Amino acid sequence: MKMTPNPLAVLVAAEGRKPSLGVSTKGRIVGTLTKIDPKSRKVTLQFSDGATEAFKVRDDIDLAKRKAGEKVVIQLTEAMAIKMEKP
């Protein structure tokens, strides 16, 4: 699976606040639908390297309009936050 990344966002706590850090990035992936499960709202995609992976689909996407064999582009957002606290 090859993800085309978009710019990375980094947030750091303001001066005088407890140390914390947030990082997020978005990317796009192109794949072919191999399986659609409307009940669980999951689809399985196959990528150009032959790998497959299942993804949960948002409620606003109409899966009835999709069919196996169709190429789709999905956008993924990955985020991580770290907050320092006293033990």
C-alpha cells in the first residue's frame, strides 16, 4: 500500500503550559474494492502491490453506489498526542 502524504502538522504547548505535543498527517491511497460489507460498513481494498486491507467506512458514504472491482481513493488521517503529567 502506497500512501501519498500531505503536509505534516505539529502542535506544541504554549510557553508556560504543561509540556505536550500533537502531530497529524493526512494521506491518500488508491485501491480496488474487492469486498463490500454494508452491514458492518467495512470494505476491503486491494493495492497495486497485491496487498489487501479492510477499512471502516464513514456513515455519509453510500455503499449501495459502490461495487467490487471499482477503483477508489481514500483519505487517511493519522494523529498522535502526548501530554506530560506528574506520576
